[in-house]
Amino acid sequence: MILYILATACVVLAFFTALLRNRKQERARLAAKLAASLLFCLVAVLAAARRGEPMNARATLMLAALGLGMVGDAMLGLDRFLSNENRAYVMLVGGAPFFFGHILYIILLLPYGRLNPWLLLLLPVLPCVFLLIHKCYGMGKTLFPMLAYALVLGGMMTLTLNIALQGGELGRLMALPGVLFAVSDSSLFLGAYGKERVKRWAPLLSYAVSIPYFTAQALFALSVGYL
């Protein structure tokens, strides 16, 4: 029960992270974001400690991926403290931990069951979404790194859904994280590159970035007990 309470607290902090961002209380927003990151890492560590068997490679990779997520949160959390010229650079550098984190997710999820070939149709969805954002608003020199990230994220989403189709407790936990990550990152890049053209949607996008992301990480953290 304590794990689910802490996971819920992580999502509640995600709400306040978006709220404080919209109110331009940047220091408080950063503190709430880092606290939420620490919470999903704490959930993962506690879930690992409560395992009925020793840690295996998959659980270890999940902990490492969540740790990379916390590093990425800290780096991207500094965006509002920088000039507009430096934000695109921070987006790339801060996105690197998430890129490698998704690769770890793919490595640990790939051996679970036989891959449903129909799910492979999902792989081009996110690159197409990012290309649409580029066509509408322009990603400039970051387009190709973003497309590579989209492909990796799509691979992770495909594998989480593949496990979800297999049922069981792990399947229930894996039903949403990949999709939530896709929603969060698409909203993040839309807000980052849309600039003035999506300004009126900025408050809503803050919630669409923060709440799905931290919910996904909390679900991944809970899954450590079943890997």
C-alpha cells in the first residue's frame, strides 16, 4: 500500500509542478519537480527491496532508467532560468538521459513474450507526429535528433503495450506508461517549438507534459517488483 501512496504523491506533485509553472513561480516549480522525481525513484527502490527474490538484470536496468529520468528532470528543469537562445541546447542535452533511459527500457522489456507484429505499426506514429510539429513550427537543426528520439520512444511504447496484452500484474502496470510518455513528450515539443502560435494553449500543455510523464515513471517504478 505504501508504494501506491508514494506513487500517487508523485502524480500530485506533478500537478503542482504544472500549476507553479503556469504561475511563473519557477523556484517552487523546480523544487516540486525534483521532489516528484525523487519520489518515483524512492518507489522503485522500495519495490526492489520488497521483492521476494534477489535483484535481476531487468530490475536493475529499470532502476538505472529511472535514475536517468531523474537526471533529465533536473537538467530540463533549468529551462526557465536560461535565455531563449539557450533553451534549444538545453532541450537536446537534457533529452539525452531520457534517450538512453528509453533504450534501457527497450532492452529490459524486449525479452518478455512474443512480440505482436501488429504493434509494429505504432513505430512510425511518433516520428510522424514530430514531423508534423516540424512542418507547422520548424525544429531547425534539432529535427534529426528529435526523430531518433521519437523512434526510440515509439519502440518503448510498442513493447509496453506488448506486455500489457499478455495480462497479469506486470501487464496492468505496463498498459499506460509508453502511451503517457508519448503524450507528454509530444506536448513538450509542441510547446517548445510552437512558441507564440501555441501560447494560448501553454497552461494546458504544462499539465499535458507533467502529469502523464510522472504517472508513467511512477508506473515503471511500481513494476520493479514484478520484473
